[in-house]
Amino acid sequence: MHHNINLTRRSLMACLAGGLGIIPSGLFPASPVNAQSPGRFIGNLLFRPNNQGGKYVFEIIENYGYLDSGGRMWQAKSGLLTDGASIPSVFWPIVGHPYEGLYLNAAVIHDYYCMEQNRYRRWKDVHHVFYDAMLANGVSQFKAKLMFFAVWRFGPRWDISELKDCKQDPEKGEYCASAVPLAYQVTNKDVLAFDETVEKDALRAMEKRIETDKPTIDELAKLESDLPALQRGDRMFEVRPQTAKGWYFQHPYRIPLVEPKD
């Protein structure tokens, strides 16, 4: 028999600490919402702990949402299995554990859109909302920027192309831009390998730079692009627009009142 457990942030961290062998530093009440971000979370973040072969993950048992500072709605649906893997665990001692205290709510929203089947929004927007949501939950500017940089550096990236059976003929008023896509092709560009020593040194240097220079997140993205590129994959899959999943690729920034079905 499965039991649903309504985990508070404190009890969640205690469970994670025991299962993952880490010492949480975030076992304290949440600070007031950062005034610099008007974004807000919607719903209750409820988990069911799940031990999969010695690896602790958590299943969301209620839909959870976030309205970002630009007025766009984000969601994390019931059933999401989340483990905070967008930042490799080797870097957690530097940037912090994604489930530690105030990062938790933002990490859940970010994880949902980083899952391969949910990569219908732009990857840059997905990483930006992680930063936005951290501020909304009281994470300091310094820490939020450091974690944003880590996600921008090591988190997944993807491209979405519309596959159309179209031969453009402007003289007849036929343009491929108006053609209906036959499929959406997603190219995953997840990190495959990196030098731990080199990347740890780069993160430490960025940590100092954030503290002294206080760069914007756009400047952080530029700084990351100046570093040697990481080895990333180039794996593709297609989504048909007539399917339930295809609805989200057709309307990536909409959330339906009723879930589409095949």
C-alpha cells in the first residue's frame, strides 16, 4: 500500500539528507518573498518519496504552478518524478543542492520542462524561469545567479524544428511559414562529458565574479558562452501535431483547461 506524505520543506530536506548523505543547511523557515520578483507560486507542493534502486526521487502528487514576472504560467503536473539532476551532483557543494531550502519550489518547475517529453518551450526561457522563481521564493540575488549560471552551463538544451511538406512559391502566394507542420523535430543537446577539475575551477571563479562584479543574468549567459564549449549530444525525436503531446508543441506557452487526449 502506498501512502501519500505531505512533506514540509523541513521534513523533505531531512529525508533527502538521510537518503543522499548530505548535510542540509536550509532547514529553516522561508524568508519573505524577494521584492525584485513579482512572480508567485500557485498550489501546494506535495510529494511522495520514492526510492528507485537506492536513488531518492520524489513524485509530485498535486499539480503545482508558477506565474512568472512576465505573466506567463508554468506548471509541474502531478506524477512528475524529480531529482534535481539539472545540475550535476559533483557541483552541489559549490552551488548548493537543488532541494535545499528555498531552491526546492523553483527546481520542481524547472525539472518539469527539462524532461525530454516536456521540452516544448525554449530552453533559454526554461532556465530563466528557474532564476525568476528562485527570487520569488526568497533566494538571494547572489545565490540565484550562481545557480542560474550552473544550470545555464550544465543544464539541457534543445532545438525545435517544424517539419513541413512545402515548396515555397511567392508568386502564387504560397509561403512555407503558413504551412501546417507535419511533425515537430526536437534535437536534444544534453551534456555528455566534462572535466570536473576544470569546471569546478570555473564555477569557483564565477562565484567570486558574481560577488564582486554583480553581473546580470544576460551577462552571465554571455560569460558562459565565452568558456570552452561542453561536449553535448545531438539526439533527435519527432512529435506528431495530432497527438496529445503535439498540442503542447503547437501551443508551447499555453496551458489547457482540459488535458488534450490522443
